[in-house]
Amino acid sequence: MSTVTIEAAQTRVPERTTETTAVEDAPPGSFVITLIIRRYIPELDDEPRWEDFDVRVLPTDRILDALHKIKWEQDGSLTFRRSCAHGICGSDAMRINGRNRLACKTLIKDLDPSKPIYVEALKGLPLEKDLVVDMEPFFEAYRQVQPFLIASSAPPARRERTQSPVARERFDDTTKCILCAACTSSCPVFWTDGQYFGPAAIVNAHRFIFDDRDEASQVRLDILNDKEGVWRCRTTFNCSEACPRGIEITKAIQEVKQALLTGKAS
Amino acid sequence: MSLKSTQLPTPTPSGSRTLNPTSLRSRRFSLPRRPAGTVYRGREGMWSWVLHRITGVGIYFFLLVHLLDTALIRVSPEAYNAVINTYKNPIMGLGELALVAAIGFHGLNGLRIILIDFWNVGTRNHRLMFYIVIALWVVLLLGFAPRHLMHVFGGGA
Ligand code: SF4
Ligand code: FES
């Protein structure tokens, strides 16, 4: 191997890197947006504060990509939850421009990039740090509705419990929940009354109440007949509009109310 | 004890916790102070609920006063008349208009809520029903307001 080739390679490499970096830094079609993030670091801040960040993004990027860029390139202390980054784990629900959405499902081009984009933590749950809230009250309500199959009989030997397509269809919508809390923390009743079960718990109760393999519908209906149960719902539809899975939550709540009135879960 | 992941500089002592970790580098902070949080941007459903609440509370306080002044007739008809006469001024006239507007909205939206709860396609059409409520309400006020304001400001009677 001659030294000439090595030198040639050495001179060529940096050139290419700069080019690539230039394109990587500002890909064609990209532009700069301003994110205004409500930050709170308990060790340092008495009060949450707003902070601005400029990020270069593509229209097809998501808010999550912008948050990643900030965390990785500008300020490593920015804290938020995310796991799957593909809208299925329910980790990254937050308030984007005043509405609850998943950061990983909100495309820049669906927002107005000429205006700053406001990002803040979910409302109504205790703020822990930056965009992270304490989800415990949310999961506590979820656990209380007993979100699991309750059946006294064992399934048929070496087979699963079968169900007709029609019976499955009855509760299909509410099986889609990913427990992101976008609905519960968009509910004005939940903001003022943290004891309210909240839409997500009712959605997950609905999923078993209307499942014909389950035997504890009445138990769950009794739980939701509480003062803090379904009757707290004021049909503001914030939950239905916030749900990233497009679950018709208010409809599900209405069906539970109906089942309570008529005394049958059909 | 393990360090916090942020490993931030310790805040200045004696309670003045104003040091921001990010201000160590020059950074644009949003000034002047912004509100604590943004207002949740709910849509028709949320605002109809807000209006329903406001009109509901308003009507409640009206009813309270109304019960009291009507009860006066048991005290003496003169006292009742005296109180009712103080109502006959333009400010009360506008108040009456507001009362009709509030009751109109509360009643019509109440029907909408009943339909949402008891009619199984109601939840899918709540937005349309909200606009119908607003349309009916405007028609109601267009019928009532001109006549009423003529009475109040028309000099006569
Ligand atoms: S119902 Fe929708 S918004 Fe609510 S927790 Fe489940 S997925 Fe999230
Ligand atoms: S990161 Fe999993 S849902 Fe957004």
C-alpha cells in the first residue's frame, strides 16, 4: 500500500464529511420552527417557566423528533417520556398547542410552523419534571375498575374461549386504548375533581362490561355507579377529541350510563 | 448516594432558587412572563359546557332573588310593588334580556345534552346539534330582543 493513496483518502474524507454534514444540518425542504416548552426542574425552579428553542425540522417530522433534537443537540436536561415512538406505548402524551396529543403522532405539517408551537405537560396530573407527570392517580383509577377478564369457568381444554364476531364487535372500539392519559387529563371534571374515575378507566371498564366472556359486568357497573363514576361526565367531548386512537370515548361512557339505567349490559 | 441524572449545578444558597441550568449558555427566554399554562383548547363540546355552567349559575342567582321578591307579597303588597318598581329601569331591562338569553341557551342546550345521553347517535352528532342550538337561540333572541328593547327604551309604558 503506497502512502499516496492514504494521503488521497485522508484529503478526501473531510470534504465528504462537510458536505454530508451540511445536508444533514439543513436538508432540502427543512425550516426552523420555534418550540416554546413549559419547563420545570424541581431542584431549581420554584415555578414552571417557558423556554424557547429553535429547531430545524422537515414538514414530515413529528414533535417528538423536534424534542429529540433539542435533547440531543441543545439541552440534555429536557425531560420527557417516550418509548415506542410509533403511537402504541402511550408514553408521550402531552399538551401541544393547548391540546392533548401524542408527540410521536403529531406531524409538524399539521401544525402552523410559522407560529411558535407550545408544548407542555398534561394538565390535572401532578407535574414531576418538564413534560413528565405522575401517572399514578390515572393508573389507580384504571386498577379500580378491574380491567381483566373475570370468568369462573376454565377455558375449553387446549383451546381459547371463543366468541362470535358480533359479540366481539360490541366492545371493539374500547379495546384500542393504549393508556396514554390524553383523555383523562383533557377532562375539565378531572382537573377540578381528581377523584373522578376519568374517561380512560371507564373506557377500560366498558371493554369488559360488554364482553360476553366476562362474568363481572355487574361488579364494574356498580363501581362506576359511584358519585365519582360515570355520572360525573358532563359530555364535553374533550376526551373523544384528544384520544390518539380515535376511540369514541363519550359514546362508551354514554353506553355505560345506559347500561346502568336499563340494568343490562348487552 | 447517586447523583441526579441532570447533575445540575447546585442552586445558590439561602432560598434564592433563581439559577436556571440553561441560562449558563446564552439562551432566549420567553419574556415578558407568560401565563402559567395555556388554556386547554377544547372544541364546541367544551365551550357549550362552559356556557351551560355560566348560564346555569346565573339563572340560579336570579331564581334566588326572584323567590325573595315574590315572597315579599306575603309581607305586604306595597313592599312588593315598591321593589318591583325599582326594576323598571334600563339597566334592569338589559338584565332581563340577559336572563332570557341565558334561559334560552340553557334550555336548548339542555335538550342537546339529553339527546347525547339518551339517543344513541347523539354522541356522533353533538357538534351539529350544538350549531342547531346556537341557530335556534339566535332566532329566539332576534324575536325577543327588538320588542323588548323597544319597551325598555321606547319611553312609553
Ligand atoms: S382512551 Fe384514548 S386517550 Fe384515553 S388513555 Fe386510552 S388511548 Fe389514551
Ligand atoms: S412514544 Fe409510544 S406512543 Fe408515542
